[in-house]
Amino acid sequence: MLTTSRRGFMQLSGGAAAALTLGSSLALMSGCSREPADGLKFLSTDDADFLATLAPVIMAGSYPGQLGPEQARTRQVAALDRLIGTLQEHAQSQLKQLLLVMSSAPLRAAMGAPFANWREASPEQVEAFLLSWRDSSLQLKRMGYASLCKLQTMCWYAMPENYIATGYPGPPQKIPA
């Protein structure tokens, strides 16, 4: 049992960093493609599938909004790719490690996610995964949950088509002189 002392925090941080490093190394050795998907700069096809599968569960009733399901998926993944490209290098590397773990079925299952490919996961499985991370006793999982939700919602509600879902009328119009 870890205490809330500085030593306990350091032990937890060291263990979490080791687990992520091991997991991402195993994912790379298992042949997971890290090449960006067509039209993207950061996200691989596996990463795009993972994030696109989370979107309908995180946004619930506002997804796909005025867009069709495929158009919503394409626009959301592209927006996430652009946003991730603006993150600082440290945040990008942490996110890259998380995405590597989520692209490897055995590591994904060990982290409480569905073993099946993300495209095959049901909304109930995705919701159970997200809730287990949100309510986890491990700070690392709770931080992962918060980060994934923030990234998703920032990208989704930044699209003009989705302003209505939040009651935002849009940016101010330029007033003619």
C-alpha cells in the first residue's frame, strides 16, 4: 500500500512510467504501425479508430449532431490531429504512449479496455472502459480519462456546426463601419 507521502508518490510515478514505457515498447515490437494515417500528421489509423470510437460515448446526445456519422468521424479525427499537433512535445509524447498502449490488444485488455479492435467495440464496452478509468484508484488512469475527454470535447464543440448544442451563438460578427 502506498502512502500519501512524497516517497509513495514517487513510487507510484516510477511504477506508472515503467508500465507505460514497457507497454509502448511491447506495442512497437508487436508491429503496431506508427505511420500517420492518410491526411493526418500525428494519428495512425489505430489511433484514429480509438479516438473516433470514444467520441460518440463522450459527446453522447450531441454526436453526430448536424453531421452524418461518417462525416462527424472524419471531421473529429482531423480536428484531434490538428489539436494534438499544437501540444507541447512532452504532452505529445505522453499521449503517444497512451495511444500505443491502446493500439495493442493485450495491453489494452490489461488496462481495462475491450480486447477487440476499437471499431468492433460496442458503445457499452467503451462507456464501461471510460467509467473504469474515471473512477479508478490510479491517478494515471484518471488523468488519462480527463485528457481524452478534454481533447474530444474541445475539438467537437469548436466546430461551427456544434455551437448550437452548447447555446453558443458563434463568434461575434464584424460590425461594418
